[in-house]
Amino acid sequence: MVPASGEGMARRRGRTGRAAAVEWPTVLLAAVCYGAWLAAGLLLWPSYPVLALVLLTFTVALQSSLTHEVLHGHPTRNALVNEAFVCLPIGLVWPYRRFKTLHLRHHADERLTDPLDDPESYYKALWMHEALPGWMQTLLKVNNTMAGRFFLGPWLSMIGFFIDDFRQAAAGDKAIRKAWLLHGIGLAIVLPLVAYGFGMPLWLYVLVPMWFGQSLIAIRTFAEHQWSEHPEGRTIIVERSPLSLLFLNNNLHFVHHKKPTVAWYSLPKLFRDDREAWLKANNGYAYANYFALLKAYAFKAKEPVVHPVLRRQPEHGRAFKPRVRARSVTGAGTAPVPAEPPKE
């Protein structure tokens, strides 16, 4: 049973009991993130290029975590104001509105890990996997190791996502077109600033800050979810990590899934106040730190590529009716799948 603590929401409330209008720790963190990004490019890059690349990589990762925080309704009550906090895509890849749409769909816990319904699942249905060429099957197997996810994962995610979104946009999806238009406006600011303001080659920015910024986030997402017959057992808790601030405490991922509106800075206390209950609630799917995951799965696949349940080809009978496609941020989109058969 999930602990029934209101601590996180209490942090957002003032004396009147109403939710705080502005979560200032998140505002400050956003200012620090963009300030560090500018300082690294404008001040450090000319004299200390290696240090600049390292700092840029960490700011790209932090901005990704801030984007996740923002799409959950932080740091203000206004969605457009919140979006403005992450409108400059210094990570280059993910249009904010696309990430928001897909990630909020991912929060349907009863569908977690289902490759047909969870757009962040790394599993494949058997018939989908068998339709892939052998080299792609091999890449997906490598991607399920921690080293593979760190180095290869960002590119698999990006390429599959770009192809799928291009197809949908070409087919007339106006929401996706608008998301990419807004993203393009942001890139029209970021790319010239990198190339002419920083004086950094764009290819280098892509190969270091963009790539490895996503790789740092892949440390967190590598084992966030696993298949379990019980939805509560599908989401991890990593109790401690020096990267917690970079991840905005989403190493406590089960706590976030159960309390998705709680601000990042309230998650640790929420967990500490009822640690045993949280660990019991998620069926003990927990690790002390990310080093324990690295030790166990650096070069060993943690999960099979094929989803343990979705192994059969769907039967196209009289009850077949295509359902809305689930779009993926971990590779190619999924095919239409049959609706539930009518109940007698």
C-alpha cells in the first residue's frame, strides 16, 4: 500500500492552505542551469575547452530533468509560464510538447512496460521483434546492458523518435507539427549561440554535450521500469546517488510515480519519512545506488528485449478494431493493436 503522506504537497502550500503560486527552488535551479550553460560556452570554452564540455554536458542533462519537472506542472500554476522555463532546447533533441504528451501517457501505471501502450517501454512484443532485421535485434539486446544504454541508447531513441514523428507529421498530425515548429524556433536561438556566441563547432556540441548529456540521463532511466504482474513492482527506487540533484531526485522513481505532482525537492523527505512502507509498496524493486546496477548489468542485459507477456501474434477476428497507436521515445513506433474483445 502506498504511504498516505501529504508532506510533498505541504511544501507547496502557504498558511492559507492553497498551493504555492511559485516554487522558488525550481525557478532558482533553472536560472543556475542556463547561467552555467552560458558561462561554460562564453567564458570557459575559449580557455578551458575540456572543462567547458564537461559542464555543458551536465547542464544539458540537468535541463532534461527540469523539462520533466515542468511537464508535471512546476514551478507555477500556469502551463505556458512553465513551458517558458524550458523553451530553449539546449539538449537539441526533444520537442517539449512531444515529450510532455508521451511522458504523461507513460504515467498510466497499469500499462507500464507494455510496448503497445507505454511510449517509454524498452520491451518489444514478440511479433514486432521478429519483424526486425538481425542487426537491429542485436543492437536492442546490447541496449539492454547499462554500457549499451549509456553509449548507444541516445542514438537509438533519437533516430526512432525522429522517423516516427516525421511520418506522423507528414500524415497531417497538426499537434506534432506545432510541437516541432516551436522546437525549431528554440533551435534557431540555441544553434547560432553555440556556433557564433561560443565559437564551438556544432558537430562537437552534438558529439559531446548533446550525446553524453542524454547518456547521463540514461543512467537513471536504464532500470526505472521492469515487467511485473503487479504494477507497483514495475518502478524502481534507487535510494542514494551523487547524481540525485542532476536527476532531481527521480532516482526515487516509484515515489514520483505515486506522487507525480510533488516537487522534486520534497521527494527525499517523503521517502525517508516512510522508507519501509515505500519499499514494501513497490515489492522491493530497489537498489542502494547506481553502482550496484552497474556492477550487475554493465555488460549483461538486465531485461529481455521481448516483453514476457506479449509474445503471441494478435488474432484478427471479428472483435479486432485498431486502437490509437502508442508512440515511442525509445525507438520506432508500434503498430496498431487489437482492442479488447467485447464482453458477453
